[in-house]
Amino acid sequence: MRPKFSGIISPFITPFNEDLSIDVEAVKWLARYEADGGVHGIFPNSTTGEFIHLKPDEVIELTKAVIESVGGRVKVIPGISANCTLHSIELGRKLLDLGVDGFIITPPYYFKVSKEGLKKHFSMVAEALDTDIIIYNIPSTTGINIPIDLYVELAKEYSNIVGAKITHDSLIYLKRLIYEVKAVRKDFVVLTGMADYLLPNLMLGGDGGVLALANIYPQIPRNVYDAWFNRDLMKALNEYRRLLQLAKIYEVASSFPTAIKTALKVMGAPVKPYVRPPLTMEPKEVEEKIRKILVELGIVQ
């Protein structure tokens, strides 16, 4: 039996109107689109979703709209990352009332705390919130690379710390984490946050991916996942190559949110490309480069 949060999870973008308020109708459309496309879970208030640009009441509004739209078909696991542990707990308690399936949380990202500080942060959250917690390592933005031995310690001490999302460009780190944490908790889920590592993660014994490209065309990462577990290695490899081709949109865009939102615009989705400052929308030349990638994949004509 696979761990609870195995599969493909979408770090959900936050659609905005021109006045930069949350476009609730676009949220509902996109959540349904992704559930129909095969994601196993949706992660509102994510990096791709510009979580640092959202107020707590907006996170609640966003998460509530996602939950209402998917109707229990997929898991909803919002982010509760904050620089203050108490703020993460406060937001988590409010979101629990909505019926979420768990939370995803990064280290604090302003003060570069010690390993002891990190352990205190995650321990306090796990003790305060009676639900499953996935710890998200993204050192490129937080400036902190969570030690593997800390994951192991937390996995042993807290049954509700159930997994890791790893957005770190190191296959060695990913391999070590899988081997070491699953030696003490076989049900501990290890998810990659990088499209490039989806198939390698599965091959090493990991459990799936939290991939922003699932906002655009969730069928491709889902096909990689299904083909691997169906032992259709050639299909897994072919779909993985398509996933890598789709990931080229990141090479031409200025940020993850703008890459995803521009791609959805090119596809004709009812999701506007607005982002909150200091991010800026992509110019026409970037839009055309993204269009070319999507045409080559057969996603648009």
C-alpha cells in the first residue's frame, strides 16, 4: 500500500483579477480542471501560488474555494509557511475548520535558524495541529537546507509528520533522504518538487511529485506516475521526456508563477495572467516562446 500523500500534487497558482483581488471563479475552474486531469492533491498557498503575497483571510478564501470545487475527489493540503511559528499555527487552526487533509510547511525564511530552531519550529506545529504535516525543503528561497537527520528525527518522534517535499537540485540528497527516512518510517512520503526528478524519485523509491506543471497539463506527470507503477517503463520514459519538454517554459519566463499563468493564457484557460508585485507579467515575446513549447507538445494548436 502506498503512503497517504503519494502521487501528483499541484502547487496551485492563485488566479487574480485585474485589481489583484483573488479571482474566485478562476480558482474554482482551475481546481476542477486539475482534479479532472488526474492530480491526487492540490496545494493552495504554495510557492507557485505566491503565498508570500497573500493575507491570512485570502488563504482561507482560496482554500475554501478549492475544497468546494473538488468535492472530496482529491486531497487539499494548503501551505502554512510563515516566519513566525505562532503565525503558522494560527493559520493552521483556521484552515482545519475548513476540513483540509493536512498542511505543507517550509522553514522560516528570514532568520536563518539553527537545526535546534528548525526542530522547535516543526515540533511546535506538529504538536499544535492535529493533522498530517509535510515538511517542505526549498533552500533556494528559504536559505536553509533541512538536514536529513532532522527529517529522520521528526519522522520518529511525530506520527503526524508524514512526509517531505524536496525542491532541491541534488539527486544525492534525495536518494539519502529516501533511504534514511524510510528505514525508520516506511509510510513517510518523499515527494520531489522538481519536474526533472519525478521519474528518478520514483525509481529510487520515492512517492511522487509536487509539480507546478500540473497546473497546466496534469495528465503528463500523472502518466509518468501511473506508467512507473504499472511497470510500463517505456511509457514512463516517454512521458517523462514530455514533462521535461514542458518544463522548458521555466527557462524563458522570469518566475514560476508567471510561467504557469502565461501558459494557461496561451491555452485559452479562463485564468488571467496577473501577478502581485514585485512580480511582473511576461512580455509578448516570452508568451510566444511558451506558445511554441506548448505547440510542440500538442497541448495547443
